[in-house]
Amino acid sequence: MDSKQEAFLKELLADFKVEAAEHYQAIVNGLIELEQQWPEELNQHLIETTFREIHSLKGASRAVNLPEIEWLCQSGEHVFHLLKDGKLSLAQEIFDVFHHVMDTLRIMLSEVENKEKSIRIDTIKNLQRKLERATLSFRKETNEIPPPPLYQTAPSQPEVTPVAVQPPSQENQKTAEEIIPETMPDTGSIRISTKKLTDILSQAEELIPAKMALQEHIKGLSEIHSTNESLQKLYNTASQFQRSFSRTIDDLLVSVKTTLLYPFSTVLDMMPKVVRDLAREQKKEVLLTIKGKEIEIDRRILEEMKDPLIHLIRNSVDHGLEVPEERTKNGKPPKGALSIVILQETNQQVMIRISDDGHGISKKKVLEAAIRNGFITAEAAGKLTEQEIYALIFRSGISTSQFITDLSGRGLGMAIVFEKIVKLGGTISIESAEGAGTTFIILLPLTLSTFHGIPVTVQDQLFIIPTNSVDQAIRITPDEIKTIEGTPAISLNGQMASLVYMSDVLGIPFRKSKKPGDSSVPALVIGTNMSRLVFIIDEVMGEQEGIVKDLTPILGKVKNIAGATILGNGKIVPVLNVSELLESAARIASGTAVKTVSDRMAMEETKTQTILVAEDSITARSLIRNILETAGYSVKTAVDGLEAYQLLTKEGFDLLVSDVEMPRMNGFELTARIREDQALRELPVILVTALETAEDRQRGMDAGANAYINKSSFEQNNLVETIHRLI
């Protein structure tokens, strides 16, 4: 294959991926809508539309010589052909198999340009058989002879890499036009990759330091006192140029950013599938509604918000909504309601509301988790407002889930969500009513605006704090400072806010006090009304515009630092990471910061905790024992569940780590026996096993386990952190 053919094939496959992604999403959305309507009278227009999308994806796959995708589409097309003709009764089995087909297609579409494929031909044949069996099981009575199995049309050794497509010539011009007419540009428009646009934006943003430098020069000229007419004329000309140059840069940035706006649908179109699959796994019924997905926002923000949105949706389905039996018992409809609403608040801001009508957030459980993890004391917990309690959810390690799995219950997800949103210049708040539901309210900028920060000095060192994180700048006098439970605090709008020195948070040695004769010190109120802290600093120096650059890989990750920016005078200044700053400051303010090992040892005047490990594999038993002893625990082992239970009845242990598949008594049986024993029923139990299905996790939960960790994704830190949470 010559270079021209390779280039043409690469371009054709790139066009196919764009087209196929649209067909795929339309098919998934059609399936989900049909599943929500079933078993009521089906929407024939929806069946016809989905049928056409499958047919189009099949044709496009054939055009670029991707036979495996074509075969799967052909099988799905047959199902919808029967539906369209009224010869097939829908059943949940058909939906489940079809969604499995779509999951497989998603992987295959992502690998069209890869030489190595992760989906084997046997997998494709098996899916075709499942679709055929489901179709035959629910076909209505008819005299027609069923078609032969579709998978038999596949060759035994298919070609898995795309075959070169010849460039269009006189002989095949018609074929080429049939292949790519929809991908050709409309009159008056062109296709351009987002990478090119992003590069243009980056180049435009690089002009900002030049704009700032010019402002510094103009400022320097204005400070020169001279009667020289030529100098005054130079100053006037430079000032006019500076204003024109700044306006041009600002207009250029706005134009490029507007070009990079994408509709929310590019992210939200996947949510019905996410909700559907998770609801099926949790044995729940969920009605999802989405409004405002046509609203556009900066593509870079959408990319960063994809994971936080998925986490919040999963959180609502997993922890918020109840199973149908519980909902019916509480007087609710069996199907839970989940909504995503996008609203454009202003020309510069977008609001996202994610609401469910589940059981709401238990403030009591949040406080118990916060106290257990040492974020607050029991006495301080009683003085928190509702919003301050909800703000604790965004702390790393806070979770109200009573059951820990590889995916949830560790209290990390909400902390990551908060950090992502704050980093984008947004905010998140919570509205909840126990028994009625929860709403997460997210405010985001329409575009990733040029960075604005407030320069501050801390012990003669210069730092910049993002402007959108600063509530207000104040000055504090000694008589305003109160002490609450040993923690300095001041009153802000009728509420007490903890007070810390920024130098303490950043680990900068204190070398001087406030200026002589000055009875007050400057401070910044950072955070939102959900979580605010007051930081004492040395000096506030106005506001700075610029762009934030990541730290060099040589430095790696620096605590409390998000990056750096360049001032107009060319000086490089660190930009503070506000979410990490609040986390570090909160520990100092609450007196729970552990700075040395000796401090920790002095705080923990308890005996060494003992853990029993039940595991029949000598290798796994030795590995877990080594991990736990390294972490400071005393460890005893048992070779099966029966020996473990006998040891538990004779000796005192603080926690049990158990395998599931063991001789004489397995882990599920051992856990159930422990929960039935009056003397052992409160013992924390962690199951570490190779059994990975949702049913296995549910069985572990039903038996009474506190945590369930899969061996396939086993990590040392996961086990130690889970144990730390439980004892």
C-alpha cells in the first residue's frame, strides 16, 4: 500500500469513527427509550428510527471493510425488522442482550484503527447466538421460516485489520461519493480539529503576559516626572497602543473560546446508558429526565466535568434512590426519579442541577463519619449549620455508606468532584431533605476564562490565590479573635469562622510579626458559605491577570500548589491550590494535624490492634500478613473458615480479613456465623476474594461483611485504608 492509499484510508476511518459514534449513541438512546416505554404500546416511530440507525451503521462498516461490526449490526437489524413488522414481542431478556451487544460495539468502534483487537470472533458469534435465541423465544406465531443463524455467514478466519480502500477513480467514483457524502463540509463551513483550535487558543493566551508587561512599562513611564515634551508624546502614544493591543487580545480570546463551545449533549448523551446499567445492577427502577443539554459550554470544561458528573449520577442511583420495595413501603412510586437540568444563568455562567427523590442525606451519619475520621470533635459537630454539615461530604474519607466495595464507600469520590469543580472556577452546593431527596447544584463558568488571581505575601514570599475562591479581604484586630475549643476564630456575618496563619498551612517558618504601630493584620476569607476559613497573611497586592502553567515534571506534585503564573515584570509566582489549602488548613484549625510519628504515638495510647487473617492459600496468606504487620498490626492466621471461627471464640481480635472460597467453612458462612454470635457480632469483617460479580458483593453484604475487596484490583493501600476506617 503506497503512502497516498494509507493517508486516504486513515482519513476515511477517522470520518467513519465520527459517523459511527453518532449512530451508536442514537441506537443506545433508542433502546433506553423503548425499555422505558415497555410493556406499554410501543412507539413505532422510535422503532423505525432506531432500525435506520442500525442499518446506517452496518452500511458504513461495510464501506470501510469492518466485517465484524457489520455482522453484529446485521443481527441487531434483524431484531428491529421483526419489531417493525409486529412479529416480535419485546422482553427484558432481549433488552439485556442488546445492551451487551452495544457495549461490545463500543469497544470495537474504539479500536477500528488498532491492529490488535480485544474482541475475539468467538465473542461476536456468541452474541449473535444470544440475540437469535432471544428472538426465537419471543417471536409471535407466524408461518415464516426463521432465517439461518447469522453468525454462519462469517468466515472462520476473518480479516481483523482494515483493507486498503483505493482512492476514487473513474471506475469507483460513485462508491466513494456514497461512502462520505455526510462527512463533507457544508457550503460556507469547514471541518477543523479541536486540537488545532485549542492550539490557536493557547497561542492567543500566550499574548497575555505581553499585554501585562506592556502595562508595567506604561506604569513605569507614568511615574517619570518630566517636562520634556517628547517624553510626554511618547507616553501618550504608548498608552494608546497599549489600550488597542489589550482590546485586540481580549477580542481574539473571546472569539476562539466561543468557537470551542460544545453542547452538553456530548457528555450527557451517555448518561441514560450509565443510569440504565447501574439501575439494573442495583435492582432499582429509575426514570431519568435531562433538560437543557443543547446549552453550550467550553469543550475543556466538558472534558473535565465528565467524570464528576458520572460520579454524581452514580452516587444518586447507588446511595440516593431506594429499591422499589422500600419506595413503595414509604409511599413513593416504585420507580425513582432522577433529573439533570442545565440552565444558563448569565452570559458567563452555567448551572447544573442533579436531583433525585431518594432518601436524602443523613446529617447524623455525616457527622458520625466526620468525628470518626477526626475532622471535627463531637462538641463542635453540634454547632455546625446544615450547609456546614453538607460541606463535610467533600472531605476525603467522609462516607455515609456502611458497606465498602472497590467502587464506593471510601469517601474519595466526592472530594475529587469538589476539587475538579473548584479547579475549573466553579462551585458546588447541596440541598437535601431526609426521606425526600437530594439536589447537587453546580455553577460553572461558560468558558475557561483567563486566570485572575490575588497576589499575597506570606513571610516575604509571593503567592497567588485564584480570585473566584476569595470571598473577601478583611483586617483583623486582636479583640475580634475568640477561642472556641482551643481554636482561634472570628465572627463573619453572625457565624464563627476558624482562623489560621497562611504560613503555618504552607509550612513557612514564622520570622516576624505585624508592622510596628499597626493594631490589625490583613486576612483573606477563602471558600464558600459551605466551607470558609480565614487566612492571616502579610499583604494583599491587588489583582493579577494571566495564565496558569503546570509545574515541571521534575518537581512532580507539590502540596497546596496548583501551578505557576508569570507577572508583568517577568517574575514566576506559585498559584495556590485552594481545595488542598482548605483541607490542610482545616486540620490545623481543628488541631488534628499530625506532623511527626512521635505526635501520632502520643495521641494513640492504645494497645497494638490484632487482626485475624483467614486464607487457605499460603501465598496470599503470607502477602496479607506482611502488609498488615508492616502497617503496625499484630496478625494471626487461619487456614480456613472453621479454624478462624474457633480462634475468634477463644481469643480477642479487632478485625477479621477473610477469603471467601475456603474448605470446611467459606467466607460467607464464616461472616454469617459471626453475626449470629452474640459475643462476635460487632467484629468488623473484610472479605478479600476473586469473586467479582454484583451478586457476590450483594451476598457478602447480606452475610454482614463491612467491606468487599476484589483480588483482581487488590492494592496494599486499599486494604490498610479500609482497616483504618473500620477500627
